[in-house]
Amino acid sequence: MTEALQKPAPAPAPDQVTLTTQDLSTAQQIINLCVSRGAIKAEEMAVVGALYNKLNSFLQASEAAKKAAEEAAAAESTKAPAKKAAKKKAPAKKAAASNDSDEK
């Protein structure tokens, strides 16, 4: 856990400020570290705990949304070849139907 804290993120450009889920995860780790080292007073624990819970809920929801988007993209990529194959077969059927009408 302390390894993640020792690797600072690259500084953004002066006019560009970003906050990523990795930043929020790092903040969550810092809270854990501070609590485990006794750096937070008992009367501060409720506020810090509430913030930790918000971070945790947000990160879990973010991860679930990311997985759902990845699964949807994977499902779409497997459907795409099947759709292309169906489109290729459709003109062949029309051609066969027109050949049958020409023969009559």
C-alpha cells in the first residue's frame, strides 16, 4: 500500500486539472494509512469515516460501470461479425429468387 503512495502522479498542465479514479483510490489508501497509524482523533473519525464510505461507494460504482461498458463492448464486437455475415447472405438469396423467376 505504501508503494502506491510513493509514486506521485505526473503533474497536469497548468490549465488542465484532472481527478481520476486512481486519485480517489489513493486518497482512500491515505485515509486507511492515517487511521491505522492513529493520526486521526476520535472526534474526527465520524467525518473521516463518512468520506471514506463515499469514496468507497463511488469507486465501487465506477468499477461496476467500467466492467459493464467493457462487457457491452465485447458483446457488440461479437455481434458485429454475425451481422456482416447475415448481410452478405441476404443478397445471395435475392439473386437466387430472381434466377428462379427468370427460369419460369
